[in-house]
Amino acid sequence: AVGYLTAQQNFSDLNVGLFDISFGPRLALAPGVLPGATIKPYVVGGNTWIGGSSYLSTFGAGVAVKIPVGDRFSFGPDFEWRRADFRTGDVVPVSGFNSGDWYTTGLTASAQIAQRIKLDMRGLYRRGDSALPFQSFDQWAAEAALTFEFAPPFEMMSRNWSIAPFVRRIETRFDAPNPFIDLLTVRRDGQWSVGALFNAPVTRSFGISAAVQYDKNTSTLPNYRLDNFSVMFGPTARF
């Protein structure tokens, strides 16, 4: 489960709230043939609000497979389908054109490079089919994170701290020009994200985390170009 909420002091129309939940069991997959391999079927859904009004709701299902190779490496494919429904309202009056189905397939890999160093990687392809072609798209993404664990500064803390620098690349290509923006230009976006995650457990159940991230998005349409730097921190709970 993931949730996020922000309130703007001067522009309440820009208040944003969201949640996303996925749930499913992880089951052994052919233990006699592939010991340690698992499969996880799951359901997923969420909602996003802008300015106090519902903007985007999604629901769907997926399946993820994890296959270990030796003691230090594992990989697995996954597939997910979501139905995305955008609300047409006063906040974004043409948002309903975005409604459609999202099909995502990916490959995840994880390698334990050393006792306290771990590499996680993922690549994916997503197809978005909307009612109109200028909101249908193909998207490719690749990301990697390198996690370093180290001993906490105080002996009373029983769990290691960690820092994980990461990088992500996303390419998005739409099928046709958006007539509401530019009749002659097909939107194509390229986004780089770099940053680091910091996790500091204080007890076995509670701790503090922080994230520093820089995003740069280039686009054939100036409406979607951006540079953004963010810092987030807060408490964590482990169950």
C-alpha cells in the first residue's frame, strides 16, 4: 500500500491525494522442478484526487514470477493489466480522453554482489489504449538501484542502515498529435530520474527514511518539459 497527500497554502486547486494498493499471495512454483521459485497473482487498485475531486481511479490484476539462480541472483517476469478511468470535471475538463486500458510487462532481476551490497534492476514495456489515438501510447522504462548496508551508529539499534542511489529512464511515444495542443506535433517524452533513498531503522519496527530525487523531462511539446528537485523524509513502520 502506498499513500500520498499534500495541501497547498495558497492554491487549494492543486491539492493532491492518492493511494494505491496491491494484494496477493506468494506461492511456490513447481517446488520439485524449480526449488525456491515462486509465483504471485495479485489484484491492484487505487485513486487520485486533485483539488478535492476524484481525478483518476484504476483497478486490475497481475502476476509476478521470481526464479532464484544460485544463492546470489534471482530474476522473474511479470504482467499487469489495469483499467484507468479519468474523471471529466472542472479541474481538468478534457481528462476523460485519457481513460483506457494499460498493459504492462516487465522483467526484474536482483543480485547480491556482496554481503551488504545489492543490485536491483527492472525493465518494462507498457501499452496504453485510450478511446482516442492522441492519448494512446507506448512506453519503455529501465531502472536500477544499488543498496549499501552499513552498521548503525549506536549499538542499541539492531538493524543495519542503508543508502540506495538509483537511476531511471522512461521513454513515452503517443500515437497521434493532440489537436487541443498542436495539430502537427506528436508528443514524445524522455525522462531521467536520479536520486538516493536513505533508510535508518531505530527499532525493529520503526525508523526514519528520506529520499532525494532530481527529474528532468524533455518533450516535443513544451507543455510537458520540466526540471524538478525534491526532498522527502518521514517515519517508517515495519510489520
